[in-house]
Amino acid sequence: MRLKTEFWIRALIRQQAQRGNIATIVKKGDIDAGTPYIILIDRNRDIAVLRERALSDGWERLPMASQGDLDSFFIRQEKYDPDLWILELETSAVSDPIEKELTTRHGSSD
């Protein structure tokens, strides 16, 4: 069973706040089934995107070389999925494997 996206996003924001990380909703999508994307950004302005794997549980990490690459990525994604959610998560280092501790809407972690 898959959690509603809005419920899952709000729980993730609370979880990250308890860990001292700042999570911000950049774009709200469909409250029930919008696909969540998480932008990871650190103090060095390094960027990566996490997205739920389509055919299995867990997360896929997509490194981004620049803000321009990130913007282009989401322009393309919104053409295919206008209901997506975008959450920005400030972390101490983008290289940290945060996806290992994140559950998906299916309830499992990577």
C-alpha cells in the first residue's frame, strides 16, 4: 500500500527538522499520487536529485552539475508528470547517502 504523497512529504519534513535539516516544499503536486522528487543541496552548492525508483522500492540518485541542469531536468519531468512534488533538502554534504535512511511512499528504505 502506498501512502498519500502529501502525508508522506509532511512526515519527511518533520523527520528532517528533528535531525536539524531544513526541508522546503518547492512545488506541490497531486496530494494523493504525485511523484516526490527531493533536491539535495549543501553549503558548497553541490546538487543531486533523489526520486523514487519506478519498478522497485528505494531511491535513485541523480547528480546535477549546475543549477541550470537542475532547472532543465525539472522542465523535462513536468512535461511527463505535471503532478510531481519537489522538495528541497539542505544537508551538510550532498555526498552523504541520505537515501539509505529515507523510506519511500511504499514504506521501505533503500
